[in-house]
Amino acid sequence: MDNENTAATATQYLADIKAATGWSQPQIARKLGVSQPTVYRILNGQGDCKSSTWMAITALHKQVFQRRKSGGKAAKAADTQASPQANQPSADKQEPL
């Protein structure tokens, strides 16, 4: 794939991920292991991205859309930050008194 097509596809993939998940640019950057300015640049179609960034974007895109196909809203909820209750043991995992 040539650089121009990769940049256009990376832009579209990030836009798809952002729209599907509602994640902010910093959240996407953390998941990709890149800086927020890199995500901004790619989303705005500016510049090319490294092959490692492209691979991370395609992997995250695949992950997001496979989860959404198989899990619907549950997949989106699983991707949001954990609530304080998530760190507490559930009732079925507590040891009997």
C-alpha cells in the first residue's frame, strides 16, 4: 500500500474507532501507544504515520469492530473506564461469612 493510501486509510480507521467508541484523542493515543498529537495529525489527514503506528491502528480497529459485532453495547461498556464498584468483589465471588 502506498503512503498516500495508508494515510487516508489510517485517518478513516481512527475516525471509525473514535465514532464507534466515543474515546477522546488521548484515550486513543494511550491504546495505540502513541502521543495525542500523533492521533490529532492522523485524524486531520496531516502527514504519514510510521508502520508501527499503522499496525497498531489496524489492530485496534479490528479489535473494536470484532467486539462490537459480537457484543454490541456490552463491548462498548467494557471499553469504558472501570467504575469504583468494579474493583470490589462481586457477591458471587465473596467468601461465605
